[in-house]
Amino acid sequence: MGHKGTAMETGADHQTANHQTDVAIIGAGPAGLAAAERLAPCAVTITIVDEQAAAGGQFLRQPPPEIRVLNWLPGRLYDKGKSLLNLTQALPGANWRFGTTVLGLFENDDPKTSGRYPWRLWLSDRNRSWFLNARKVLIAPGCYDRPVAFPGWMLPGVMATGGLQAMLKSQQVIPGDNILFAGTHPLQLIVADQIVKAGGKVGAICFAQNLRTLFSAPASPAALWASRPKYSEALACMVRLKKAGVSLHFGRTIVSALGKDRVEGMVVAPLGAGGKPNLAAQESIAGDIIGICFGFLVSSELARQAGASVTWSEAKGGWIVRHDRWMHSDRPGLSVAGEITGLAGADVAMEEGRLAALGLLRDLELLDDQQCDRMASTIRRELEKHKLFAKHLRRASRPPKGLLDSLIADDTVLCRCEAVTAGELKSLLAENPTLMTANAVKLLGRAGMGPCQGRYCGHNVQNLIARERNASPESVGGFTPQAPLKPVSINTVVQTAESPSHQ
């Protein structure tokens, strides 16, 4: 596959070499790649920014250039994505910025350039930071595994299932000798199957919901037809895993991780009344790695920092960005696509990326309304089919109500960065009855003040406050994202230049 390296590989004579671009695409996953593929042939300079060393996102995570992986990502699930990746290897007018983080997104306040380039991106790689001015911005950052707190979740060896998959996809690394899975999402089956195929051992997979709920069929015939490859692949995974001797458990959840210095196993229990584990029937399963997958959260921090309006949806992944039929947010010149609009998978992300690209070409007056509507009609039909299945998958894989809250003990750490426990936050709320928001609790309790800025504790803290205050998570609000959104050295900030060529 292509897209290796961190330098701008094409279009060095374009405006991006002088820190300006027509369209900045943030995220080189399925949504960003699909948008770039539509935009590039239309006399538009585009800059694609991604933190990884190569394009593809988590779904199509590529091996590093030093490692050759034979038969990379086999199976029908990846065919469309791999085809798109091939199409985007040499796009005209495209400038790729890999290994680059977007620290912030602002209105351009330079009177010399703000008229034509109203947006300014603050970018950083390992050695420097600089600004990029853009006429339009498309944010397509994907999602990440939902952090789930329970006794022992901070032990070395407790991992997100997505993290396990990333190691396997990109480097064929199996991080343990006996891997266990616990959660509610069918991604567990896919990753477990990939581990077994790579020569690893999977001891057990525990789904909190029952088998009938997990494999229930969509009510819509169109959604059922569109989801055939996904269903057949999941069922094939189950058959192969059973043949490999993997124990599959349904209606059972993890309640704690075992071990002193690292994982030695997990304690599981069947679900009782109200979706809570029946601790009287708990049992232990030995293993040295635990993959956790109770769903995902959308990466909407950058859009929120830039001022885009969001709405709260637990089912769709947290704070999702509001948008119109052309994927515009309510900030002029700022579009969104993919998981940031609601968890829906790679197929929806690709179609939304294409739709967002048409909207941007319409804004740039490179296509008229009639052309855009005609080209978008097929995209919208495909999008609706895939969205129906995504809605069904979210419903089938969501954790039973009350389960995740019941796993948190008072001495369970919620904020890893600042080592704040659930009990400490409850005491803080009891002592300060006027604290009603996540931001207020952050100021007094320090949860969310660490390097991750609340990405890994914000959801749990927000839900804990809502529970203690008998309020909705939406009214509690999330932590306010602020630049720099990711950790960066003070020296890099001090030496920020107007463009890479100025350093």
C-alpha cells in the first residue's frame, strides 16, 4: 500500500507549500479518503492530515514501511476500503501530512489572508509546530474504544480491543499467550478470529448480552440485504473460533481483572435482574491479556473546540456534531463526516465523505446545485441502507442499562492521569451540592486535567455526575475542549512558525 512517510508527497508547487490550502481534511480514514478521492480531480488543492504514519485509519491500519505483511487484511469486510486506499495513492493536488497532530482549529485573524482563508489549523509533528490556513475544513477523525472502568482495569494487560487489533493489523504482533475478551460489540469476534489466524490463543470471549440479541436481524429488508457480508463474516468467525477451542459465553460480563503486577485472568458473572451482574455466581478465567469492547466514543473534541454545535447521544457515541444534508456543521466553512456524526462504521463513513466532498465543491462553486443533487442521489440511497444497519448494530451491541455503572466501585480510578477515584468524586459532589457540570467538577476535583484532557475519563465522569445529581448527561455537559488538544512540548509551542518553510 502507499501513503508512507510524513512529508508532502505530491503537489509541492501548490499553495500548501506556502501554508495555504483550499480544503484541509483532518483524518485519513475511510471518510477522509473518500472525500479526498472526490475532491482531488476538481482543481482543488487539498491537504490531508493524520496522526498515523500512513493512510487508512483504524479500519485500514497499514503496516509501517519497515514491515511487510503478507495477505494484509483478507476478507470481504475490507475490500471496498482497500480499493479506496488504492485509488487515493496518487491524487492530483493532494498533500499528505502524516505523523501530524491538529492541536487546534481557529478562525484566521490575519487581515491579509482571512478573507480567502477563514480557517487556521495549528499543526504539530515530532519536531515542530506551524499554522496552515484553509478555505474549507473537513473533520473526519473517527472514534475510539469506550473506556470502561472496573476493579483492575488499570492493570498492565487490560487493553481496548481496538488497540489489540491495531497491533495485529499493522505489525502482526500478538501481545499475550492467552487472550480473553469481554464486552458487547461483535468486533470481539473479528479480532479474536484474526488472532487465532495469526497463530495466537484466545481463551474465552464473554458477551454481556444473549446470543439472540447480538444476532437479531434488522427489521428493514434493505438493511438486512446490505448487511449480508457483515453477518456472514461474524457467523463464520464464530464457527472458526469454536473449532479452535475458544469458549464463547453469552449473558456474562467481566466484573474485575485478576492480578497483582499484571493481568492473570478475569472474573466474570452472569447478568441478573436490572442488567447487573450476579456476583453470587461469579467465576474466574485465566489469561494474560484482556480485550475490552463495550462500544465506542466519537472523536468530536476538535469540532467542539472550533465551536461547532453538538448534541448528546449515548447510543451514537457521545457528543456528535450537528450537520445539514451536505455535511456542513453550523460553523461556516467547517464540514464533518464519518463517526463524528454518529457511530455507524466504515461504509457510512465513506458515503458521508463523498457527500461532504460534493458539498464542498458546491461551496467552492466548482459544481452547481443540479450537478451536486444528481451525483449525490446514489450516495444518499447507499447511505440510508448502511445507516439502517448501523442503527440496528448499535441497538444489538449496546451494554445492558445500568451494567457499566454497576462495575465501578468507590475505589475504582476513573481519571487515570490524575488518579481520581469514583469515591473521591462522589464525596466532592456530596460536599458541594451546587456542582452540577463536568467543568465545575474538573476545576475542584482535577478529573480531566491530565494530558488526555478527559478523553478517557470524561464519559464516565459525566455519567457519574448525572447519576449522583439525578440529571441527564446532556445537562451535565462534557469537559470543554481547549487547544492544544493533544500533549505537546512547551518548546514546540514557543517555536511555532507560520509554516514549515519558516523554521
